[in-house]
Amino acid sequence: MPKPLTPEIIRQAAQGDHHAFRVLVDTHQAFAYAVAFRFMGHAGDAEDIVQEAFVRLWKNLHQYRPAVKLTTWLYRIIANLCLDLLKSRPERQRRSAVSIEASYDVTTQNTPEGYLQQQELMDAIRAAADELTPLQRAVFVLRDLEGLPVEEVSDILSMPAGNVKSNLYYARRKVGERLKTLYRTDKWSML
């Protein structure tokens, strides 16, 4: 999560100061890309979304209210752009390249077998995440991968906290069921 900017920098950027906006972009660019990449799983899509998100931020910064964290507002813009793109094409036709390894601290045994087991688990999690609906994926990314509290995910997606929790429950359940099925099948096929 990027360091909060001073209200003065945000105010200057909202008044059209290009230098202040550049500071804002530099501060939040890596964060924005990480969020977009986790949603989309593709570097090109993530870059396009980040660019569009900052264009929208520039155009609408004059409407910014200090009562809302700037990062929450930026998350909302990115999440909406990602959801729009995910809904506009068949999700099941693409394979996600979400960096699960970077999101979860999975320790690897320093053996070839340990490495292969870890890779197998990461592939299974990616495949399971590909099966989530766009909304479940959004909640899963924001809550489980980005570590945001439910209240902030609720603000970002403009949905009640109960709906966030419900979508997260079903997302986790689908991922868990997929992993159980895979490992149950693999276990018996080895006998």
C-alpha cells in the first residue's frame, strides 16, 4: 500500500497542477498495477487498465472528497475497469497468470520434489481462480490477495458488506472444492 499523500498535493493535483499529479501517479503506480494484474492476470491488460484509471482520476480529481481515502477511490476505479473488461469477454477462454506465489507466502522445500509440489499447487489455485465469476474474483483479489478489510472492499465495489462476505465465501469454497477434487483424484491415481 502506498504512503498517503499530503492533502496539499492532492488539492494541487485537483486544481490542475501537472507536477502534483505526477507525484500522485508516481506514488500510486506500482500499487495500481499490482491490483490490476491480480484481477486480470495479464500484463498488457493491467497496463491498459492502469493508464485508463489514471486518466479517469485526472479527469475527476476535482470531485475528490477527503472523507474517502484516495487509495479507496483509486481501487474503485481499477476494480470497475477490471470488472468491465472481465465481463466483456468470456473469462473461461483465458488462463490466468495471477502471481499466487507472490500473494501467499508458500515456503518451498529445497528439493526438486518440493518445488514441483509447490508449482502444482500454484497451478491448481490459478485454475480454480479462473472459474470464479468476475464479482467473486474481484472480492477474492481485494480481500484475500490485497488484504483489504471487508469495509474497504465494500466501499470499492459499492456493495453491502454482507454481499462482500457472501461472494468471498463462495469464491473460497469454489477454490477449496477444486483443490480437494484435484488432490483426491491425484492421490487415488497414484495407488
